[in-house]
Amino acid sequence: MTELLDRRLVFITGKGGVGKTTLAAALGYLAAKLGKKVLLCELEPRGNLPLVLGLKGTAYNPRQADDNLYVMSMDTGRALAEYAQITLKLPYFASIGPLGNIIELFSMAAPGVREILSVGKLCYEIHEGNYDLVIADASATGHIAGIMRASKNVHDLTATGVIRNQTSWMDDILYDPEQTSIAITATPQETPVTETLDLFSTLLSSLGNPSSLIFVNKVTAELFSKKEERLFYMLTDGKATSQHGGQFVSGKAAVSQQKTAGEEPLLENLFSIADLATQVRRSEEVHLTRLESGLKLISENKKYVSPETYYIPYLFFGKDLFAMTKQAARHLAEELSIELSS
């Protein structure tokens, strides 16, 4: 994964609700703490990415969220105006409202226009060396392949001219696995795992060998080792003993003693919580195993190396979403054996 932070452009995608926005922010925060100048961009301007960085609202012009860390929300009208000013040497439009209408009409007639403007903006920032790393909080799994192929589609439709020249240098960035990566985010559940496997297969088929990896988010922490789990259930079933109140009794007997004494049912609640956490983890392992075996099978069939997979634990936080982002970044750092300063 250290190689991921050496890329110039990273797309974070995944099924809705799997936490890809928080993961994109955490990855950017980690890279910034390592000294890279990072631009985070949400391709669909909902305001979620600024929110998990402690900012409110959306803005096309990058805003600083932390040292070396900047965030923006894509606006295709503004991107077109900027393109016209920089590339075509046209004056900057005072009002971009009409441009939005033009884009709406043009995008219906020529699919991929929105995508090419969005990707073009990201590639321009890289091409100009404005940032060391650009991370895109991309659309859900069904759209990322279209985004990645947008410039190639336009390139194939135009034989010569300024548009083809522009998409050529974009292709050099997008389809270079040393510069661009796709990170697919999933959770240990049936549908996200299925969509992840489908997307990985699609990316291999449509893009060849994309530099990709898998994040599995919201993984329940392992409470017991297998040996400890057996002992735990032996205690709760009354088949083993543990010291309680100076006597050796089973877990079930200890719960019964508390009830008889009229005490708070602390042990009963503790056993219930531990049992639930263990059952959830075992259920997740079924999906994690299916993900691992599925990625391996797809890779073998298409003769590519299976992508690396990283687990991020389920995090519980209140209203301070930036604190959650920082904590997720610390878990990423642990995966890489990197010491992340506070």
C-alpha cells in the first residue's frame, strides 16, 4: 500500500454506504501527514467530503482543511470555464450559469462530457505539478469504469485536433499504473462484496491491468482467538469454571448468583455483548473469505496478480467527523507500519 501513496491520482470507489468518503479523506490525511501536498476532490458535490474534514458546504476552489491537505467539489461548469480560459485562451466567464445549460444539453447528446471535464480537471492539477497526490471520491461502483474510459472514448472519436491532443496527455496519466490507481471499498456484507468482485472483473476486462487494491471497511474487531472463543462458550454454557467472588463457578452460575443477590446484571450484559460481537465477526468472515477467493479466481482467470486487501475496523464516533477521519488514518498507518504523529 505504500506504493499507493506514491501514485499521483487515486480514485476511491465502492457501493453507497460503505464509507468510501471517509476512507478517501483518511488516505489524504495520512499522505499529507507524510509530507505530500494533497488535493481531495468529491466528483459528486454533495458536501460529504468537506464534512468529514471539518468543513461545511461545497466549493470548486480548493479549501485548506489541514496542513498540506486541500479539498474541492467538482463543478463541471466551472471546469469548462477554466478549460476555456487556460487552453483556448478565452476570457474567464463572469457568469457560468449558461455554461451549465450548455453542458446539460451537450452531455445528453455526447455521453462522457461530464466525465471528461471532471477527469480533465484532476489530470490538469497533476500535469501542472500543483499537488503531489490527487484523490477522487468517485461515483459508486457502476460508474467508475465509464469515468476511467471517458478520455479514451473521446480520443477514439476524434482523429485530430485540440480535443484529441488534450485527451492524449490525459491518457498518459490515467492509464499509467505507476501514476493512477483505483481503490475499491467494500464492507464485509453480501452485496458490497458481490459488487466489488463484479467491478474488479469489469476493470480488468475494460482497462487491462489497472493498479488497484481493496479496502474492506467497518470490520468488527476480533474479540477472541479461536481458543479463547471456545473457552468463552464453555463458560457461558456452564461447562467450564472461572473465579468469581472467591469461588470457582461457571459463567452461567456467576450470572445466576448476581440475579439471586439482586445485583445489576453486569455479567449477563457482558456475556451478551461478547456473544453478539463474536457472532457478527464470524458472519463477516464468511463474506471476507468469499471476497478473497473471488478476487483470486478472477485474477487467475485473467492472468493478473490478485489485488492487495486491507481491513479497516468499525469506528464509533459522535459529531466530530474529522476525529473519525484521523482515527481511520491511524489505522491505515498501522497497516503500513508507519508512525503517524498526532
